Amino acid sequence: MSGSIFGTNLKMSTFGESHGVALGAVLDGFPAGMELSEEDIQKFLDRRKPGSSSITTPRKEDDKVEILSGIFEGRTTGTPISMLVRNTSQRSADYSEIASYYRPGHADFCLDAKYGFRDYRGGGRSSGRETIGRVACGAICSKLLSQMGIEVYAYTKSIGDVEIDYNRFNREDILKNITAMPDLEADKKAVALIEQCKKDGDSIGGVIECVIKNVPAGIGEPVFDKLDALLAHAVMSIGAVKAVEIGDGTTASKSKGSENNDAFINDNGVVSKATNHSGGILGGISDGRDIIIRAHVKPTPSISSLQKTVNKDMEEIDISIKGRHDPVVVPRAVVVVESMCAFTLLDLMISNMHSRVQSIIDFYK
């Protein structure tokens, strides 16, 4: 299977299956000298681990990370950082039945069509547990970005038709609310909606919004490696994401140029913008304002309600999915979106270090 490596200067390679021995990642190209501990990574993994609330899968996993290489005396060495998280709560028997048929909304049929064989235990590599490696790498990148004053944070913007009110936005509530919503009232309504879906044997989707603050202007390559293009690539590679927006996103297509353009202004001697319809990116390059990206996440496809499908003998059958599944994946995916954005931004910032001849001369002079 190709396609498990992402990045240019930094390279993230994830490995492992949902019901295998372990999952993890190797982060290559990360510079030497940054203080790093397992705790720095663990606090990110704790935000996505299962069994942490009433609206997540009951599968219990501690998701404890082990750093196997790339760290010496508490600092990164510049060599590949390999990280491992062991699976401890597999119940593969829950999935034995699905080996003979294709679950609606899952990659079962597509994997069979591609490889002629698949790991049906929880979806194998297509399982949400693959994102463990992404979060581990993102945690490391986020720490370095924070040392440059760059903040990357994501939250749940909406679940179903329940959307946050920005007038009630409280960033501290993101980590307090089980929905990861920064709005207490919206959180209560969303929990009620999720619980009702769970009771009905159904699931629900939602939208994750990520904000990146204090990014200097000039990050991103103007053609194929645009900042927004690579952010979209990174976020769309997350299993449940079906659409990505930057700034005004799809509403920009309904606007006039006079409404969508951001006027440039002199902000105390610094070029800035009066508005931020662009979401902090113009021509694929950061413009100095907050970068705004949204990920639209589909409902969890594993539901206990009766569904129609076909088996490998081409017989049409009715099924009800068994096992332990999230009625909504949005809250646990928030940190995944955040991590992928942090990784992508840092990778492009490293590229930007040699975009000018004088920068190279100054470095080696």
C-alpha cells in the first residue's frame, strides 16, 4: 500500500491497523534541539482517544504513546522520531460477520476492488484509529510553532443543524465540552441531538473549524504547493472529511467582487486587511491575517439501524452493524484537523526559509 507518507521537508509516515498490535508514526526531517517528552504528545492523543465521554465509542483505549527514537536527553536529535501506541482493547470478533458483505458508507468494497483482499477488523488502515500517528506528529509540530508565537486551534463549529454562536465563543470551553464546542448553549443542544441519534440507532455529522493565528505573510508556494491547496490535501486525507473550505469558502461563489475582496490597510506601519474573506491566504500564500479552514465531516457510517447492501455472492441483504462505534466522530476529529494543519504549515515554513537568495547567504555567512 503506497500513500502512507505525507510532507516535503517534514515527512510523516503512519503505520498500523485498528485491530493490529499497535499503531504509530515516524516523523522525519524534524530539526534538532527542541525539548520533547511523551507528555507533550500524550495531551494531544488524550483529546482523540475513545471511551472518553457518553457520545464516543465505548471502546476503551489508553492510547499511551511510546517514543522509540529521535530523542536524547529530552531533546530532538534531528533523526527520525518514531512513536508507537499499542492497541489493548480489540474485539475483532465483532467484525467477523462483515467479512462477507460490504458496509454502506465504508471503504469495504473499494478496498476489495483495489487489492482483492482487505482487513475487515474495524476497517484496517481505513479506520479512524489510523489518525493516532497524525496526531502524534501534529503535537510535535504544534510545539515548535508555539515557540514562534503561532497558535493553531480547532473546535466543533456545528453538529447536525446545531451551530455555535460566535457571540458566546469561549475558547476555554473547547477542551471542557465533550462536543469540543466553544459555546455552552450549543454544546447542550448538540449533546441532546447526538443522544437522540444514538437512541435511534443512527449517527450525525458536523463541521470542524481551525484557526491559525500569527502566521507571517509569505508562507506557501504560488502554484501546485499553495498553502490552501496543501491544507485542503492534508485535511481531506482524514477519513470522514468530505469537503474543505478556506475563509468564506462556498459562500464566496455567491458574492460579488466588491463584497469578497479584502481591502488592504496601513495598520501601524504594517500592511493588513480590513476584512478576512480570504481566510488569511491569497494566491496560495499567507497574507498575515488569521488562517481559517473548515472541514465538513460525514455521519459515522456504522449504525445499528437496518441498512441494505450486497454480499460477495452478489445477494442483496439487510444488515445491522454490530460493534462499538461513535454516534458522531466530529469531537474526536477536532484534534486531528488541528494536527494536520500544524504539520502542513510548519512544512511550508521550512520551505520558505530558502525562498530568497539573501536568506541563504545570511544563514551561512
